[in-house]
Amino acid sequence: MKLAPNAFVVAGLLLAVGCGSSNGPDASQAAVPTFDGVSAEVTGAPSEEAALTTDGTQAQALSGNAEWLPKIREAIKSLNEGLKDAFGPVEQLVLTQGPSQTKGQQNIYGPFEKDGYSYLLLVTRVAGQHFAWKLEVKKDGDPDTAYMPFAAGTTFKAPGDGVHRGRGTIGVDLDAYKTVVTTFPGQGKLFVAFSHHGFGVPGADGGVDDLKSKTLLYVLKNFSADTSQWQPVDAVFYAHKNGLSGVTSVRVVAYADIPEIPNDTPAKELFLGRARFNPGVGGRAEVAVLGGDLGSQIFFGRECWDVSENIVFKASALCQAGEIPGTGTCTWTTTGDPAACRVVLATGERDVVEPGDIDLTATDSDAPANDLPLAPSAMPSGDN
């Protein structure tokens, strides 16, 4: 998935592609993850680029008529949107040059000035191929003001790992960031665990081409990309992409007004969504909606779409708390043939998303990585 130049996620984060000398990035630069290594992809289709980068509160730009897919994309966008302004300038820190300072095992990149703020990236080789990094910011023009750390992480690189690839963790503290950049509209903390496998051939950016695998876990703590658009939430997002098959899988949680539910008002509901996509075949999504206009009830939805994102099957059910669709009076209302759902679930995965799935942090059974580290529970120091 290629995003517009200003659409950075946690990862656009940190390093620019093609950074360092003409011979490629140095070892410290290569240890810091880039956008495409830690970003979630729903389908990677051309419509997704517009859906995840368009202005406004609803990610649209679908080529077909899928109903739940744009809402899942919107949840992904809420993650991207709050981070792009914070991390976009950092790409230029090491775009054309190596470290400005070296202190023992630590390389310092920057400062880089952007829009009245100054950024520093510090990368430490802890031991062997274990690196730690941290990102700091302060206002320009005050030499006596200390830099404020607001993002940090660690990366472990194995033999054969490409540049900006490996296994590691990331912590982003938007509350710390906005103590300096006071106009920033987001809040909360975001913690990420990532693992990369199955690389393709080297790409023009010194990284690898689109044929790569990744498994990601995002833990959100009182997180909102923009409090005027998205209500803060404690939640878990999950994503993986298999670089060989192209299959992607995501799980998201968000507060949003869901007009598809019965008796809708502008009140916001808690939305749990899951999507799975197989190139050349199509995709599917399962959702659960609760709270807001639903009171004690729970709304369940399912849909499958073809490669053009046109729905070939959909189903919905309105249930009481504790009920599962297909039991008792809680029954599915369907349109189309369920056999048209050609994308299969992961082994052991149910065809319904239950509210309890909000805390589900396990990887899918067919995730490309089996060595995903634990996401941090507190901000990493960036020193070890």
C-alpha cells in the first residue's frame, strides 16, 4: 500500500527511505522501522490509498458497495491521522546525511527544524544487532529548553533482515508530544509490537518491495488521533500481511456513530470490526456494535465482497446481551448466498465477532510471524 506523501503512521515515523549515504543507511538507521513496516493494511487496493488519506471524518473512496469495509478503514485512518503530523517531519532527519553526532554506541540524527519545532533522533546499539531509539522534540529558538522524548522503541535484527526490518516494539506518547506541540489534537499513548518476515527483492528506497510479511499488534491507551473526530479509547488493533499470498487480516475497535443500526441517532456506539482480504478473490468483514442507541442490545453484521468490493453476501442480527446470532430468537437476516464468501477465516476463528474480542491480543493462526514480542505496557526508555 502506498500512501500520499503526508500520510505517515507510527512508522512514517521515523526514517526516510533512501536515507544515509549513497551506499544506503548505516546500521543504526537501518534498525529503525519505517511506515510500511509497521502500518496496517486492510486490502492494499487502489481505493484504500484514497480511503486512508482523504480529508473528512469518513474514509470512503470505495470502488464497490461494501458497507463495513469503509468503517474498518476509518478506524485504521484514526490511527494514521493522529500520527502523521507528529512524525512526518522526522523522515527528513536522515534523508540525505548520516548522524550529526556519535557518542560511544549512540548515533544522533538532527536536529531538524520544521514548522517552529526541532526534532532529534537518537539510536543506540545495545549489543550486537539489538538497537534502541528515541525521538525528541522542542520548540525552536530556545537553547536552554530541553528536548522532550515522545516516541521510543527497540529493534532486534536477525541475519537476513532487510533495512528497517526486524522484530521489536514501539511506544508513542501523544500526551508528551502535545506539551510541546500544543495545537496537536490527539491524546493518549500507543504501543506497538512488530515482526517482519518473507522479504522480497530490494526496493528503490533501500528497503524491500511490496512482497513482504508483517505481523503487528497495537495497544491503545486513552488514545484518540483527534478528539474532535474520534472518542478516546482503550483498545487493541491487530494486523498482518502475508508477503507470499498477499492475504491481509485486521482487527479494530473504535467509537463511532453507526447509522446502519436500528433507531439510529447521532449517539456514538462501540464498534468492533474484523476484515480479511485475499488478492484476486475478495474479502470479508465481521462486526459487532454495542452501546449508544442499542442500550442493552448488540448488533452483529457480516459481509463478503468481490475483488471490486461489491457485496456478494451480507447478514445482520440484533441480539440481547449474552446472545450469539443463530441461537434462540437471535437470528440472522441474510442477503445473497453464504457460499459466495470465498475468503475463508483463519483456523479456529468464528464467523461472528463477540464483544469479548475487544481484549483478544492473540495473533491469527495463519499469521506470518510466530515471534511477535509483547507490546510495551509503559513507555520504553529508548536506551536499552
